[in-house]
Amino acid sequence: MRTYTLKQIQTFIEVARDKSVSKAAERLFVTQPAVSMQIRQLEDAFGLPLIEPIGRNIQLTRAGQEFLVHALAAMARFKDLEATMAEHVGFSKGRIELAVVSTAKYFMPMLLVRFGKLFPGIELTLRIDNRENILGMLSRNEADLVVMGRAPNTLDCEATAFATNPLGIVCAPDHPLSRRKRVQFEELKDTRFVVREKGSGTRAAMERLFGQHDMPMNVVMEMPSNETIKQAVMAGMGLSFLSLRTVRHELAAGHLALVDVNGMPLMGHWYVTHLSQKKLSPAAKAFKAFLIEQGGPLIDSWA
């Protein structure tokens, strides 16, 4: 068997994750031909195809599916190796792979800048996705730390709350509900809503809320972007249920209005999470401690 490299395995995992060479190239900041070459060299090393084209996308061969299982396990062990070796370096250097749900992107860059000033020698990689995909990264040990709005109950995790996450219902400023006080939740029956896609934490929280009131959601459109949802609400397409951390500027400018619903906003929390058996490097421990000690006040002042 010919020699293969860690870079080739990492490239294969990225291709397998999105079932796309082009998306893998975007994540890795390389060209599509470079990704294809890495995959081809890996297949040559083992003497069998790992992926096959299906239209414009690709799918894993049977061998590729088995290869992916072992590749993910191997990468998890390499992360443990890095964490062990990092203990000999200390807090001054290191690398952290951080994954956050998409709503956290409104404050996470600010936190990373503040942390970078404290620990300039620590390199940090950030991935942003919806809750369902972030949970997948967490379960496969692809991230050192995860930031999400609700701790998972299906994984053996250590989750620590570090900031509040208020959630409320917003509407266009000229919507009749924008001028109402103490709206009863039942009055929202049949109201049109623009919502996040299934798999997002915000969507799950909204479904739980409507379920608690035994009321169906009147969904007129699903969108995977908070920014697009805000524009749709401003245009009068419907109301929406969002983290108020994401609409601070729009509320202040009068582009959106907060519906005064009894019992709202709901007060959730942001959690920093990792697998219980995860061996955190000194750098990851430093970032976790930073979030717990300083994350809440910094976010309150920012969003």
C-alpha cells in the first residue's frame, strides 16, 4: 500500500461531510482541483474508489463509508494527542477548533477578538452551522468546544452556561400587534410566521413554546438565515421568533418591533459544551474559562 497523508484524510472528511467537492474546497480555502487531487491520491494509496459522482454531487462508496468511520475515529485520537502534547507548552500557544450555532455569530467574533488580545499565541478555527449539524460535530469529536443555546440531552457532555439568551416574537413596526400591550399567547393563533429551518435551535425552541400552549404554528416560509428572516418580517411577510441578541440594532432603529406577549421574552442561556471524556488542551481550557468568567458581561454590553 502506498503512503497516504493526514491532509488527504482531512480532505476526504470534508468532502464526505457535505457530499460536495466544491463545498469542501470552500471550507479548506483551496481550489476544487486541489481537493480532487487529494482524494485521488488517497484512493490510489488504498487501491479502491472512496467516492463516486451522482449528478452534480458525490456519494461515498461502500468502502468510503467504512473509511469515514475509521477516519473520524483516527482524527479524534489525533486531537487527544495534540491536547496531551499541548500540556507541555502551556497556555501561551495552541490551537482550538470551535463550533457554534448560527445565532452565536452575532457575538462570537467580538469574544474571539477579546480572547486573542489575552492569548495572542493561540490559533482558533471557527465553524458556524445549525444546531443539528453542530451536534453531529460534537458527537464525532470534530470540535474541541461547542457553543449552543441548549445543552444536548442525548450525549454525555459537560455543558456550562455563560450568558443569557432572551428569545421573543418580533414584527414589522406597522403591524397591529406592535402597538398592543400584554398580548395573550392564544391571540397569536393563525398569525403568519416566518421561521428558521428544522434542525436549528431557534426553531426547536419555537416548537416547544407552541407545543406548551397546544397551538399549531402557521408557518408561511422557512429560511436558514436570521438576516433573511429579519428582512422578511420588515417587509410584512409575517412575525418571527428569534433570539433578541440578533435583532438589537433593528429594534433600536425602529425597523422591527418586539411584540409584548405575556410571559415573554423567554430567557434561555448560551452554553459552552464538550464531550465529558474530551481531553481539553490548555488552550481550550483557557477559552472555556474566558467564556465562563467574561462572556456574559461582554455579550450584555455588545448585544
